Amino acid sequence: MKFVTVAGPPSVGKTAVLLHTLRHVLAENVRVVVAKIDCLQTQDGEKFSSLGIPVLTGLSQDICPDHFYAANLEEIHSWAAEHKAELTVLETAGLCHRCAPAIDGCLAIAVVDLLSGIDVPRKVGPVLSTADVVVLTKGDVVSQAEREVFRHRVATENPLATVLDVNGLTGYGTLALKRLLLGAPEIRGVTGRTLRGALPSAICSYCTGEREIGASFQVGHVTKIEVENANEN
């Protein structure tokens, strides 16, 4: 089975890009399934189902979606195997710019939005720097100069990645992405494989439901801002 992860900040067009791309994949008579991980709610599963693709949806609710993702990779792979999938696409929510969903030996795709600003490639962290493919969306509404600067910033953060310009509305660029999906390596399972980057640290009092503000209420993994390093005028 080919097991592909797709991640990126909210509203960059991950689902739109995948819908166009998977139409091309289905035309090749490839058995595809999609797993969708989000936080509180999502209707994206219905969009994939409209293409006749089996969909598994997981909502992390009160848990970090990236920790939820990592804890459920075996279950997702087993579900895909039951459907005799040749290609499994796992789209996961990336909200904190520290997510690290890429798996060793599996194709990892990061989707970023050209409208979000030229500093974004430096901000999104492992989701971009550990990806095999970086998809740039909404390039039709920025200037050529901005696109070139953005591409340069992406190359600085991840010089080995394949960079594609894709239009989520028209589907432009998704044929190239389809070829990369179909050329992804095949795996027998995810058990024992490793994430390419560490997930964000957690487990503090606020993770477990604390709502009171103040140092006396804070326990666990807590990091304090370095006030002495402030730039004061």
C-alpha cells in the first residue's frame, strides 16, 4: 500500500487540491481510501465520498490533533488494508505550526498558501521542512515576484523538496501531483516506523482542564517567556 500524508495550516486548500488530484488517480483504476483528521468538526468526508472514495474521519476534540494523528496511525492503516487500498491518503489538521506528521518511508506532502506571507515557510516548521513535496496554492492572486520570493524561502527551509504550484479551484498542477502520488513508495505497515520530527511537547495543567490563570496553578511541562530579553524602547 502507498501511504501518503497531507498537512498544512488551516484553509490553505488541502482538501480542494486532493479532490482534483484524486479524480485523476481514480481514472487510473487505483483503489483509494482517505482518512481525514480534524479538531472539532468537518464536512470534508462528504466531499471525498461524493467521488466514491471510502472515508474514515477522526476528530481529536480536546486532544492536540497531531498527537491524535500519531496515536491512530496503526488503526488507519488497518482500516485501509481491510478496504484493500492501493493508495491511502491521510489529510491531517495542522494548527500550531509545530506539527510533524511526516513518516519515514512514506510520501509526505505539505500544502501552504502564498497569500499567507513570505515569512510563512520559516514559521510552519517540520510540516514543511520534513516534507517530500511542497504544494503552493493561491498563486494566481499574487505577483510573479512574490511567488519567486516565496519559492526561494521554501527552498531555503527544505532544499530537497519538490515544489508544485497548484490551483485548488481549477485543478491546475494536480496532474503532476497525481504522478507523485502514484510513484510513492509502498509499505507493509506503519508499526515501528518513525516520525521525521518530534511532536510538540504537552501535558501541562491546562492540557488536563485547568482554567485558572497563575503560576500556582501551572504544573507539568511549562515554559516561561524570557522577559529579560525584551526589546524595550
